[in-house]
Amino acid sequence: MMNRFRENRQHFFSQIKDFWHDIYGMEYALFDIKRENAETINRIRQATDQIGHIFYKSAALLRMVDDETLLRLGFPTETHSFIRLQTLPVESVIARLDLVVTDEQVKLLEINADTPTFIKETFFVNGKVCEQFEMQNPNEGCEDQLKQAILKAVTSSFRTRRKYEASNIVFVAHSEHEEDKLTTMYLKDLSGLQSQYMDFSHLQLVDEPILENEEVVLPQGLYDRSGEKIDVLYRQTYPIEHLIYDEDPITKEKVGQSLMKLVEQQDLAIVNPPSAFLLQSKAIMALIWGLHEERHSFYTPEEHNAIHKYFLPTYLDPDVFLQQGQSFVKKPSFGREGDTVEIFSNTGKKIAEDIHKTFKDELPVYQQFIELPQTMIQTEQGPKQAHYMYGCFYINGKASAIGIRAGGQITDNGSYFLPIGY
């Protein structure tokens, strides 16, 4: 019976071009669907719009704080001038909110404003699974919303550089990571823009003009493998916190920091924009919660209500939770896929942790623990009980496609993609 299910699953997903239904030889996309009702979908989108608005409003405040405050929020010194840039009308083109949703409440776990993945799954594959299970796709129309956002971002990006035609748009990823490459290719194809895909290793950076006989023969800028200057770099999956430490393997020059200087000097436009990284630190949630606890006038009474309703108490130390005997989670300020996350009981004893410790040197934040709900999922190994978490995309400042990751209490790299349908 399970062999038949496995065959059906493999046959179905193999028909979806350029999709990673298995990752590292392990099952990822479930040949299963979670039935949702319109009310739940509306609650998720309504929460996303209100939470997203609060983050965007907070970005304006973050641009005004001093360098010491940015450091205390986990932002490396090298990024300070870069993240204060506002190169687009929106803070982030593609952001994703991770949410815990029950019948009683919707609570925010975190925002990935800079380099969210899980895009092709929710915007494209979810619809295919809905067709197969003869259900309505709650993400209908979202793919067009995504396409328009990419087009708007790219055209706005080169207008800020006083160019009205971007002659060279490059979508870039690390090609050895299948998911990163295929996500980037999906966005490139969806945009319909005349553009090219390139691996990061093929980019050439000229950080100051090259002169011959006191004449500029090669202006500073970022160049593709053909030696053409790049106008817009679309880097969906490569985080700024990694980029700033990138070195040339031979010269040891900090090429990532040179790349950010090109953006500052308007020699290059980059999408997601620098402001998306400004919202990436989880310490921002501690800042928002701190202002809320003070009932600070920066937020309106309606915004305070939304923070109370949707945000979890979050701090830069665990003292409040230890004093009140509450369970809490310790997370790195810049972390992904559950990496380095630890869960503590109400006595302060560690009761669960992710085995990966990639972000152990990052500034930690402490957030009130919330149990993820559970559901039965159908896998190639048979039915399983799994915790699940919603991801709702926030596209150009509007709630959009929704998907579910299912797995353990810590949603990590080994979690499944669970499609949803009406």
C-alpha cells in the first residue's frame, strides 16, 4: 500500500518542472493537503497586514537610532550605513511572517524580511496540489501579485539610479544549493524581464575605477562574466549577514563590503533592498515589545492593540521569564531554519534544542514559548503526527500566499512542506 502511495507521490511531483520535492534524498513536499476554511485564511492575512505595518513603521525609527543601539540590536558595524539606505518605496519586496495559528489566536514567531525561501512552494506548487486533490487554492492570484512586485522593485531600483532602462538585470544564487538556485530561477522566469541567471562566483567586482594613462578604462561597479556592468542584482537567497564577511579567496579583500559600498554610491541596485536587512534581526521584536510595554506614543492605540494581540513577549535577556516562571525560547538574532534555537522550561532548564549551532555567536533574543499545534500528515513512511507552523508572505506591503511547514516543535531544515486548500 505504501509503495503505491510512494509511486503516486513521486509521479505527481516529477511532473512539476524544476521543483525539489525531495531534499538531500529525504521527503520534503507532502502528497497531502490540509483543509482550511476561509475564516482561518482571512485571519492569517489580516494578522499579517497588521504585523507587517508595525515592522515597516518601526523601520523608520531604526534608521534614526545611533550606531551603538544598532550594535545592541545585533547589527554588525559594517552594515550600519548600508541598512539606513531606503532605495525603494517599500522596506522589503518579498518578506515572510512565521505564525502560530489556533482557533483562539494568531501569534508571530518571527519575520524573514531579507531572504525568505518557501516561495515556489506556496505561490506555485500549492495550486498544483489543490488541483490534484480537487480543492480550491487559497493562494489563487498571489503569483500575479508576486510578479508585479518583482517588476515594480526592479523598475524602481534603476530609477533611483537615474536610469530609465536597466540594460543588465542579474538574478544570482549559489548554484550548488538546488533550492536556492531553483527559487531564484522561478522568480527570474516569473518576472518575464529580460535578465540573466548567474552564480555568485561568476560576478566580478571592481571597487575603484581602473585607469590607463590617467583615463578611466573600467569604471567601478559589478560586472557579469561577459564583462558587462550590472545595473540590478536580484539576490533572493543570500543573506546580508553572510555577504559582509565574504572574502576574495586569493586577495582576501572583503568583497561583500565593497559590494555594499557600490549600492551606497548608487553604482548598483540590489533587491531585496538594504532596508529588508534592517528588519531581519529578531532583536527588533524585543524593541517593539519594549516600546509596547511602555505604552510608548510612537505607536497609536490601535497599533498597541495589534502588538498585544499578535506579538509574543520578547527580550534581550531571559530575566522576566525566569522571574515569572515561564517557558521561553532562546533564538539567535540572525538565524534560519531553527538553527541554534533552544527551548527552556518554566524553571529555566533546557528541554529541547536544534543540533545545528551555526549562529551560536549571534546576539540571542528570548521569546515566550508557545506550543505549535499538531496535525496528522501522510508521508511515504505512513501517517505521522507533526507540529505545524504557517508562513504568510508579505509582498510589497500586502499579505499574500500562505503555506505550512510541518515537523518538530522547532521548525528546522528537515520540516515538510504541507500544502493547504479549501
